[in-house]
Amino acid sequence: ASTLGAAAAQSGRYFGTAISSSRLGDSNYTTIANREFNMVTAENEMKIDATEPNQGQFNFNNADRIYNWAVQNGKQVRGHTLAWHSQQPGWMQSLSGSALRQAMINHINGVMAHYKGKIPYWDVVNEAFDDSNGGRRDSNLQRTGNDWIEVAFRTARAADPAAKLCYNDYNIDNWTWAKTQGVYNMVKDFKSRGVPIDCVGLQGHFNSGSAYNSNYRTTLQSFAALGVDVAITELDVEGASSTTYANIVNDCLAVARCVGITVWGVRDSDSWRSSQTPLLFDGNGNKKAAYTSVLNAL
Ligand code: XIL
């Protein structure tokens, strides 16, 4: 195969990218994105502040621009994200308690109704765990009660029964980390109690030298063994080491339930951390060594 999407499809997987609506008029960008990828995540446009800027008033203009571009070009869309402590609109930041809990439920219902039956995977809850101790992150949502995550998942299941519902986070790559174990134990608990959860997204924002570890495959396998799909959802690697990229691809391919990989942007110049040149295409849209490494590994 000569593109990332076609190469991933050889094993029944997808290869995706984050797309920014502000770049859909850049033909260098859209040419690469259309050619190489068969899954799309809106980089910001489906987040809470974008889709419900005023309480109860939904706005899907930019989200739909991305959704329509993807579908018109034969791609699927991962939904990102319904409940998160970050990129909340001001009105939500100022809520607490039962009012915030109900606002979260209403938000999930409003966004999922708009895309009902159209989005195969939703990141229902994003980044809910603390970075160091394996417990929950302190946030306004967490302060509504420890059951907020399962309420979000149950709400999402009822809103769109066809969507696979994912928990998504970063720094859950290394099997030995407390945060990884905290998320693992939550998923295990949800499965044992029948709380609807179908997938775990590992964001994959790796720093050079440190974060990628050979036990990554163990982490993917361990989550999958709980009976959920796993996906690498926001991959970027500081410095774009070809070896690291190939190792990550090989780890996904080694796990039957690793359904696909999404990189967090097209060209280095599109990246949220562009100074680290973490992506597969340079600022001019040329394929980097890491691109070839990924294509060959797929
Ligand atoms: C980032 C976007 O790339 C930026 O454009 C935005 O300013 C902040 O959010 N984890 C996530 C993503 O789940 O939504 C974040 O995306 C990166 C970290």
C-alpha cells in the first residue's frame, strides 16, 4: 500500500489524523489529509466550548464542516470529546453540583443527538485521572460526585446506542505508572458492573527519550483483555523518532483489539506543539523519515 490509510486497512485498522476547520481552505493540507488518512478527529471543533458556547444553545457549524469534509471524502469520524475539565465554556466553568451534573448530561445528549448513528467512536470522558497518584483528577466534574464518569457513559449509551464509547487519556502508556493502573481498575470495575464502555483511547503524546517504553504493548494488551477496544488517539512524538513511531505501530499491530492509530495533526506546522516537530509531514507537506517508518511498519 502507498498511503497510511490503505496500509492500515490491510489489517482491518484505520489510520487517522486530527483536522482543524481553519485549515480546510489550505489545499496542501487537504490534499495530504485526503490522500493519507481514513479516520478524522476534530482537533477542537467538537469540544464543549465549541458545540455549546451558551448553555442550551448548540453550535455545530465548525464541527459539521469537518464532519462533512470527512464523509464527503470517504472517511469516518471519531467524536472528541463530551465530558472534560478543559475547554469548557465559561458558563460551565461557573457551575457546580447538581446543576453542573445536569449540564453535563444535557451536553452529552445534545451533541450525540446531532450525530446519532454517524460517529463510530466517541471519546465520552477525557483526562479524568490525576497524573501522579492513580486517583481521580480534581475538577469541577469530579466534585459533582465520583459517579460522574459512569453517569456520562450511561447517558452516552442511551443517546446513541450504535456508538462505541471510549475513555481517553494521556500518560497511561507505561504499564507501571499509577495513572495507568487507576484507569485500568476503573475499566475493570465498569466491565464487572455493566457500566457501558467499549474502548480506551491512549492519546500518545510522547516526549523524546522518556515516555515510550517497551511495556507499551503490555498496556495495550492488558486493556484489551478487559474486553474493550484500544486505540492510539492523538499520537505525536517529540522529534518524530522513526524508531519510536515504528515501535508504536508494531505494538498496535500486535494487539488484535487495537483498532487504529490517529496522529494529532498533518504537518509539523499544524501541530499544537509545532516546535517539537512531532508529526509525519514537515511544514511544506513533505514526507519525513518517520512517515516511511510508519508506512513500512503497517
Ligand atoms: C489540543 C489542541 O491540539 C489544541 O489546538 C488546543 O489549543 C488544546 O487542545 N489532549 C486532548 C486534545 O485530548 O483535545 C488536546 O488538543 C491535546 C491534549
